Amino acid sequence: MHTSLLSAAIAAITGTLLPAQGALGSPCFQSQLGTNLNLGDDQVAQNNALGFTFPGPAGPVASIDISSNGFVWLASSTDSGCCTGYLPTFLTGLPRIALMWGDLDPSTAGAVWFNTFPASGSQPASAVVTWDGVPEYGSSTPMTMQLQMFADGSFSMLFDSSVYNQNHDVLTGVTQGVSATANPVDFSTISASTPYLSGTNPTIHEVQSNTMDLQGKVLVFVQNGSGGYIVLDRPTCILAHATPYGVGCPKPATAYEWFQLPAVIDLSNTAIEFTPSGAGGYVAFPTTGFFTGYTNSFAFLDDQVLGPFNLGFPFSFPGGSTGAINISSNGFIWLGTSNFDSRCCDPDPTWFITDPASIAAVWMDLYPPGGGNIYFDTTPGEAHITWLSVPEYYQGGPQTAQITLRANGSFRIAYQTVNNTMHSPLVGFTAGNSTVDPGSADFSAGPVIIGSGGTPLLLRSQTGSRPVIGTTYTMEADQIAPGSVLGLMVLGLTHLQPGIDLGFIGMPGCELFATVDALLTFPLLGPPAPFAFPIANSTSLVGFVLNAQAGTLTPGANPLGINLSNGLMLTVGL
């Protein structure tokens, strides 16, 4: 929608004619990021001169202080706001604008930038703060947000398509602070046709716990002339972005499903069968079954590992073999006898992947002193480990889960009643001692392919490159196997997820993630090896979606001699 038409539409709804410039006339994303503030974790960059006077909710300001944790002070403060978006402090503290006040960590990746622009034509002077590729603390996944402030008092908040919040309370909004009146709103419901009107109250806020629903939004705040704001979304701001999906090959010897709160485990009265693939890994698929002949119970304390428990046969798995295991009270087994870590108290995929080999039935904080029993039983060619009605710590519901190991190398994870109220359980298998995270799978949808180990071919955007109209967009293939001689690029209009297993053509453990509408070659310069293509400067392309997947001719990688990467879904935009 054209800016003037947008202003007219809002005027018809609100009776207020919005200015055509300022936050409504600016680029959706300002690519000139300016100066890297070199912020570390929980730091504030002070005295950033705007170059103009910004009429903020508590009065005019000429400079701002910028926190690494996703907000700016419209005042002078050294408080970084670590480590959660806390509403009472938001209302009683100094004035601020918060895009995603939580716990961000630019010391891990990305950076925080600041830039200013003088007035130009009818467009007022502006300042821009960008949290570029900064992950949540404790994570490595980058996300980008941008605040644009204008001399007319308007401002905008941009959230890229990858913003997330796994482990914190985050707060989005604006306030004059100092005993401000609470004014909660659901920003995800705001659009150009359904703006939010704050009346005389300039404080507007939303708090989200362990989740984030503003992906791809550009929220515009325009002063309404009564002390408050009109808030709307810019519908034409489709942001260019690239979203990875799937895992390349060779596949890591790991597959897990992580039920992060508020998600609830959905595996009650089901089972997952892990069958050797013939290529050194497994194929996991949903099934049924539960061994009910458990008789040998063992008294476990809270957060305790007992062992060794002899299987009666060698159990082979990707990367190893064992004839005995250790059992943790917290819903998993070690595929060996040297580790006595109970892994209390809340699962984490990185922990799971980098530890030695293990199988998790319902890894979370279980409390056997509170009830139930833990059993170890053997039958010819099988060993059964059962957590029967063991409660979630401290007063959660009873959990019944079971692992069955077999002499032929297959195994099953089976469930009766499982649930979670206070923890984020993890289920799956890992050969361990790895740094490759395949991402959370969906075992109930199946099948899930597990490799024999190795580092998968990786496709991603080159740092700083996005599929923006009128530019050259560059992807890069990385983690290329030694001996690879040529790069392949699949471009397709159809997104395939789950992918198509290519074992039937001699590529076991590899999946096709896009239809082959075009197949191109490129030299393996690097690594990483770049693949660039121009995008026409046409607004008709905004919103167009293209899927990409890289490959390499790698003799000996598999019978066909081809490795494939993850998929990359490209949305062309601004």
C-alpha cells in the first residue's frame, strides 16, 4: 500500500491524518548501519548523539543510551537491563523504547550499530539502532532488529523473520517511565487496517515468556497529538530473508526432539522404532509397543546414576559398541559405564550432542523419591529400561517411559503416560562427542533419518547478504568434504520438508529439500564457496519464494559420490 493511501486509510479509521514521512516514509530496513558500538554482553553505549531533538514520550532528548539487551534509554543510564524484560521496572524506571528487552549477547555473535541521517527533502532527520545477527544468551542462532527514530517523534521497530525467545521474558514497547500506567497490547494483532490507539497514554507494552511472535513485523508508532501513539504495521514491508531448513549429508549421528516450554510432550501411548539403515545410521519412525514384563526395580535417589547394568549382548551403535550401560534417574541411559552425570536439571541440545553417547527416553528432572520405580530387565536378545510412574520434579505428574535395546542394533523408545509442566524434556539418540546440531526433529511425524556421523554440507547466506530486489545475493557452501571437485546448486519453486530420502539412488542419509526446477554448477572456491546471482529491481518480485540446496561432487562420499546441504528458503523482499 502506498504511504499516502496508508495515511488516508488510518485517517478514515482514527480521524487522525498521519504524516506521510517519518516512520511511514522511511525504508523498511535501513542498510547503512553506521558505527559498530562494540557492545559485549550486558553493556550500554552511552551518549549517542541523535543530531536532532527527538520528542519522546517523556519530553525531548538529543542523545540516547543503547543497551545490548534490545532497548534504548531516552535518558542517561548505565543499566543494561540484564537479564529479563520486567514490566514493573519498565513502568517505574526511566523512559525507554524496547524492541526486545530480554537477554541478548553480542559477545557471542553479531553486533549493535548506530547511525544518524540529516533531513532530506520532506523526510525528517533520523537515527537508527540495529541489533544485527545478535543471539539470545545461551544460544547461537542470530537475529536482527532495527529501531528507526525520527525528528517528528515517530519511530519504527523492525523484526526479522528469525527473531525468537527460548528462555526469557522479553518486553516490547515504549514508556515515559516514572510511575507510568500499564497499557498491555498484543502487537501481533496490529495491522494497517486494525491500528492500536493508545489515547493519552504514551506507554504501550507486551511481555512474552519463552516465545516471540513478531517475526517479519515492522511496527510504526506515530504521535497522535493527545500524548499517546497510533501503532500500525507496514504491510508493504516484506523483508528479504533466507531461512535454513533440514540437515545436509553426511548426516550427524544424532536425532532428538526438544519440547521447549510452553510446548508439551506429545508421545503418550506411542513408541519410536530406531532401525539400522544399512549405511551406519538409523531410520526412526513412529510405532507402538511396550514391554510389560518389568520385575527388577532399583532404588534411585534424586539426580542419581547407577551402573553398570550388563546387557547380555554387545549393542552396536554409530561410532561404538557396548555390553553394559549406566542409567540416570532423569530419564536417559549412557551407552557405556564410565559416566555418572545425571544431567540435572533441564535438558539442552548442546549438552546432549557434545556429551558421550546416550539415549534419552524422557530426559528432564525426574524425582524417583517422590514415587514410582526404575527397572532394568533382560530377555533373550533384549534389555529393557523402564521409568514407571516416576514424577517430574517436584510435584509434577508421573512419567512412564521405556528404552528397549536389541542385540541386532535396533532399539525402541516407548511411552505410556508422559507430560511436562515445569521442564523442557528431550527425547532421542546421540553418538555424542560432536558439535553438529541437526535441530529438533518431529518423531511423531516420522521418518527421521540419522546418519553414521560426519559433518554435513552447509548452505547459508553470506554474512550481510539478503535476497533484496536490485542487489546481488550471495549464498555460500561450507563444511565441504575433502576431495570434492565441483559445486551443484538446486533451485526449486517447491519446498520439500520432510525431504525425500535419496538412499534408493545411492545417496543414503541424503535428502532432497527442493524440487529440481534448475540445476547449476559452480566452482568450489574457498571454503566457503560462494554462489551469487542478481535479483532484478522490480517490486513485483517482493514476496517471491525460491528454495535452494547445494551439492558437491565428492567421490567416495556414497555410492553416487554426491553430498547435499540443508535447504535454504529465500523470500525476495526489501
